[in-house]
Amino acid sequence: MDAPGKPSRPVGAPGGAAGSLGLFAPGVAPQAMIEAIGYHVRTPMNAILGSLDVLMGEGVTPQQRQLAQTAYGSAEALLRLLNDALDLARIEAGLIGFSSGTVSVQRVLDQVVLSRNKAAAVLGNVVSWEMLDTVPAALIGDESRLVQALGSLLDCAIEVVREGQVTLEADFEPLDPGAVGTVGSIESGQSSQAFPPPESFRPAPSLESPDASGAGPGSGRLRVSVSFSGRGVQVDWPQALLEPFVVTTLPDSVRQSGSGLSLVVARRLIEAMGGQMVASRTIEGAPMLGIEIPLARSSATGREDPVLDEGAVPAPRAHARVLVVDDNEVSNYVTRLMLEQFGLDVVTVASGEAAVEESSGQVFDLILMDCVMPGMDGYAATREIRNIERRTRRVLPLPIIALTAQARADDERACLDAGMSDFLAKPVRLQALREALAKHLGPALSAKPGGAIG
């Protein structure tokens, strides 16, 4: 396995809880060990979730579908728990990183809500969001981390409510120049508790002093609250809710789902960005979790590309030929099954050398490329394919999509630098695969019956 690179902006203090608990073997860099665990977890989880995606297609009995959905939900919960544990280890080891770019709050809310509509509906919950006019079109910050933190809050709300209403509300309050970095409590709560960040954490440098490029005058405090009401809500949000290993006082649904750990990670991320997580109640008495984070305005207009709900993306062009490159036999098998759901013709190989040979001797419309393989890896294979294209003066480069268990932003940049066209991190869901294929293969000419998504 390639040695992963260091994140761009580490936040936290080395020698934190992870080090003091002896989680890292002597002589092994904490980052390398964390990334190795994540890599080796994502590969089998890709096979599990991919297989279940295929099983939930047409042609199964209602009982079989219910069993597959139950297994899928459990696998998703396990994956979230593993990812949260790894993120917490990164934070405690001082290895978490942040990026600084344009943040569209509307897109964040869309993404967080749409991706959880199904899970909420299963429990009879309705999820909605509201963004007040005070929120600028674009801010400067780390959009992906904001999505992660808000997603954890929403997961918790969905899991403790039955047949209820869960509402996200976003507001923005301009700050005086000297007020950036100070955070108050959410005003709509009658009683609130803001948890001070631990001394071992400090605001991310990129967010404490945003890049001047694209930044407009005036910073402020972004506040997003998650309130919920319905059957089963009996929780008074104690500080124990945000502690990683204190679970006896939490609701059964939170303990069973692992969302308590997700909240700890969300709290650490928000604190590292100079903000706070707040637990309170609305005027009507409904429980509420919220985040408050200082962000600068951006002169950009925000990201206008829509977030599409499942089923809104056209299927990829049927009967296109796809080459799958992966040294893991199970991954090759499951990826083939997923692609065949879209009526695609699939060829699989197990090495970078074979990928170069097959793509030179046959006509393919797209390649799905693993990155870490013995011998010629996916990066080298992609560079060689691009060299051949230049020598043969191919007009349009063959789309090559990374499909890899290396899931960090640095890994995505390495794939694009090697000449790949796009990036998918394992475990890949059928919907995400569909979107990527439709993007590079074009809309469907026909659809193969029996697909899980059609």
C-alpha cells in the first residue's frame, strides 16, 4: 500500500487520548496506522454494501428485500461507527485537516437532508430545512466538514424520534471585527448549554484567518439548529451526550446506532473550526442541537449545481463497454454485478499491466481503476494509458474513474494528477456509481430491466 501523505492543515495536539491509550504500535506513525485501518476496512465494506445493493433489485420477494434492507442499514451503521472512530483517532492524534473554499449553505442543507430522507421515512419522520434571508450566498470554509458535522446532528435527531418532525434552520449574524472567533448560544432556546472546547484544540488556521482571495468585507457567525419533536422524545441534552464513551445516560436508539460517537466527532470538528456545539430547547420546548461557527463572507455566488435525489439522475448509456481494474477478486465480482444492473458490458482484469494491455487492444468506453495494486499500480497504469493516447493522437481521452479504498482529499488529488477523470471512494453505493457513469457515458439509450435503480 502506498504511504499516505500528510493532510494539509493538521489540527489538534499530538500526544492526545489516542497516544496516551497506546493505540499506536511503537515505531509506527499514527497517521499511517489510521489510514491503513481505514483502507483495509473500506475494501470488504465495499463488497458487502455493493452485494446488498444488487440484492435489493427487482425479482426478490418482499421478505428477501426486507432482509437485504436490514442488512444494508446495519452495514451502513457499522461503517459510520468505524469512520467516526477513525476520525476521532485522527483528531486526537493531531492529524485532521481542513480545506478553505466556497461554502454554499443551501447546498449543504440540501445534501444533508436529501441523503437522509429514506432513513427518516422508515421511522415515520419528516425532515425539512429553512434558510433565513440573512445567510449569504457564499461563505469561506470547509464545506465537506460542515456537511459531516450537520449530518451527525441530523442522524441523532432522526434516530431518537418516531413519527415526528425534524427541522434544520440556518441563520447568519454579522460580527464586529473583534468578535470573530467568539460564539454565543442559539437565541431560540429557552435554556441552552454551550460546551467549551478542550484546551487541546484550537481553531483551524485556514478558518481563523481565511484566505483573502474571494473574501468580501464582513465576517459573521453561521448558526444551524436541528430541532425535533415526536413520539419517543424524552431527552434532556446533557453534556454526556457529546462525550465519546459515556453511554449509560443516552437514549437506547442513540446507543444502538452509534450516533453518540458521531456527535463527539462533530463537536470536535466544529471546535477545531473555531465554533461550538450547543444543546438547548426551542420556545415550544422541543429539544435542539445546534452549531455556531465564525465564517467570512465570500464574493463568489456560491455553488449552483443542484443536489439530486435518488432516481433523479439518468441511467448511464446501456451496452457501453467498461473495463474494471482491481486486484481484489471479490471487488471485481461485485463491481461487475453493479455495472450489469445498468446493462453495461464489463471486462475485469487484476493488474495495471493487464489494464494497459486490454485498453490498447480493445475498445472501451470507460475504465474503473483501483489505485493500489502489486506491480504497476493504478496511477502508473493511468499515466501509461494517457501516454499511449498522446502517441496515437486519440481525440478524446478515455474516461478513467478511480475506484479506491484510499478516500482522503490528498488521494483524490493524486488520482487527478495522474490523469484520471474522476474519483469514487470505496465503499461505493449504486447511486453514486450511477451518477459517475451517467456523467461520463451520457444518458441511457435503453435500460436493462431488473436493476436496483431504474
